[in-house]
Amino acid sequence: MASKTSIIKAVKGMNDVLPDQTGLWQQVEQLCQELFAQFSYRQIRTPIVESTSLFARSIGEDTDIVSKEMYTFADRNNDSLTLRPEGTASTVRAGIQNGLFYNQQQRLWYVGPMFRYERPQKGRYRQFHQIGVECYGWQEPDIEAEVLSMTQALFERLGLKNTQLHINSLGDQASRAAFRQALVDYLSQHQSSLDEDSQRRLNSNPLRILDSKNPTTQSILEGAPSILDYLNPQSQSRFERLQAYLTALGLEFTISPQLVRGLDYYNDTVFEWINTEFGAQSTVCGGGRYDGMVAQLGGQATPAFGFGMGLERLIQMLQEQSDNALSEPQAPDVFLVSLGSPGREIALTLQAQLVNAGCRVLCHMGEGSIKNQFKRADKSGASVALIVGDDEAQAETVGLKILRKQAAESTQEQQSIAYNQVVDVVTNLLKTL
């Protein structure tokens, strides 16, 4: 007896986006693209696979991403390659390699899949999609205000509700080093009470302890020194100017001294957009300034600022805020009903003509009764049905029936129109429906 072939499933934490879901994805991506273009940002596309050293040097070898979460492998030349875990390092690498930063300023954005080996949970997967914005060549915080204003505009267009902006300053390298030492000195007094991860990070990456969700550790942190007390005058002035810009723009914000982000490359401004309706997965978007990365990766010193936003989590939030208008799939304008070989031939020709005229068209394929085809037409949500049978094909006419119209006019019967007038009649009719 032949054995049953086993079903191959998707890799754990890597999910399919099915046709019923892709409409929302496309609408979100399109809104992002349109808004970024309005702010004069241009798209950059980088490879999914990069040299492992790129992320070790940029993100930091002591971060959880590099030490625990990267998909790293040796290729046939025994070179160490990694599936990109985030988009900033790749954008910097591409900018250096292709001379985008030399005596230039760049407003860039990207979208694509990223990969991290971590425990899959709602809104967080091992393959996830990220939209990011990166700005290069601006030292002053006005560019930071522009990015935050643009992000607020994006949330408004998407219909995402109840997002709150949290900001902090990490200062320059000297300020951060002074705060790091003060934090280590304080936490060392409570080392035995810290959670296991925080104890491990105490010497390797102590600022990450500020992100701990452990209640005991959080209570210890209430008495910890504040990074804002260690800012030098230049960083303090920068942070105050950013606040002034945000206030002028009408953007509400909260200063959160424990906000440090999870990557080593940030300096001065860091930020997160939080939606408290979603508990532990409340961060919608986060980023900050990373002025040292371009030089660290071999380029000319270049100030930089940007953010990354996970699409899975954003779309989950939009879906759960259920009155969001983006959740409705776009119905076809026209459904083509056909009978017989001549009718199907004409229907295919009409489909091509109507699509060229800008209509969304769903054409029935194969055999099927008129009754069943009209059921499918009604279910599709189409506004108009066009009918081509043997009689219509012989008379060079097409039947037209309005499926969606104001209730008072919805009883309009099927009408017959000449084949060569279909495109004009339908396109004009759709403007009135």
C-alpha cells in the first residue's frame, strides 16, 4: 500500500499573505508610497542577503539581533552571509558603495522582508516586512521634526487611532558613555535582584536593561539615574529645539528617559510611536539618529536619521480597529457574463478594452448557466454586468444590467447596447453610480 505523501508546510514564523489579505497590504503600501513622494523621499531597493560583517559592525555584536537572532549561513565560497534583519545597515552600505552620500543629501525609503530568528508571536514573526525612512546629510533636528510629522500624517491617512509619540535623547558618545557608567554603578548594587537577561546585559549592553519588561527590574529602574541628566550642552540644545519644532507642528509627545531602542548605533534623538491598546506589542514605529554609522562602515562621516515600521503589526492594528475603511477589498466595476464560444470570445475582447479604459473587470471563464453567473456577479460586488450570449454575438450587441445603484433606481431592467459603444457607455455610466 502506497504511503501518503506528507504535506509540506511553511517554515515556522514565516507566513503566507493570502489573496483576501493582500488588498489591505497593497493599500497600506500605496498610501506610504504616495505620502513619501509628497515629502520628496525616493525609494531604494537593497538585496535580502548581505555580508554578515555588515550587521555585526553596524548593529553591534552584543545586541540580541546579532548574537541570537540572525539567519546566517556559509555560501559555496565559504563566505558568511546573513538574511537582513533590518533595513538601515543595507541602506547605508548601498549609499557608501554607490556614492550617494558624497557632498549630497538624501531622503530615502524602503520596503521589504526582514528575518529574525525569535519566538513567533502575534504581530512578530521570523519573516516580517518593514517600511523604513532614512535621511542623510542633515545635522539639525528640523529633519527629525519632518520625519515625525510625516509619520503622524501617515497614521492619519491610514486611519490608525490612539498612537502616542515618545521621544528621548541618548546624547553624543561622551554623554552616553558617562550615563552608561552611572547606570552600571547603580544596577550593580541590585545585581542579584535583576532578571536573568538583565544580569547578562549588565556588562555587555546595560542600556538595554532599560527596556526590560520584568516587573522587579522595572521597580529597580525607578531609582536609576536619568540619561537626560548626562546630556552635554550641545545635545541638550538639540533636544530642546526638536521639542520646539514638534510643538509648532502641533504634535503631542511624551519625554521617556528610559527609551533607548534595541540597537547600538543610535545617538541623540530616539523615538517610538506607541499604541497602548495592544499591550506588549504596542510599538508601531521606532527609530532615531545614527550619525556614526556611515563612517563606521567605511564612508565619509554623514549625519543620519530614520525609522523602521513593521507592516505585520501595523496591519494587525488596522484590522483590530475594525471600523477602518482600508479593510474593505476593492470590488470590480464590471462582471462579464458569457455563454457559448462566440460569446466568450467577445467577452475576452471587451475585458481587454475595458481594462485599457481604466475599469476593473472580472470575466467569467468556462461553462456556466446565466443564473449561476449572475450569482457570482452579485457576490463579486460589481456595479455593472455585461451579458454576451449567442443572440448578442450574432446581433453584435451586449446586454447591460446595473447591479449596484441607489435603491429608488435599482429596478432598472437589462438594456441592449451596440458592441462598438460598450466602452463609452460603461465608462460614462460608472461615473454616475
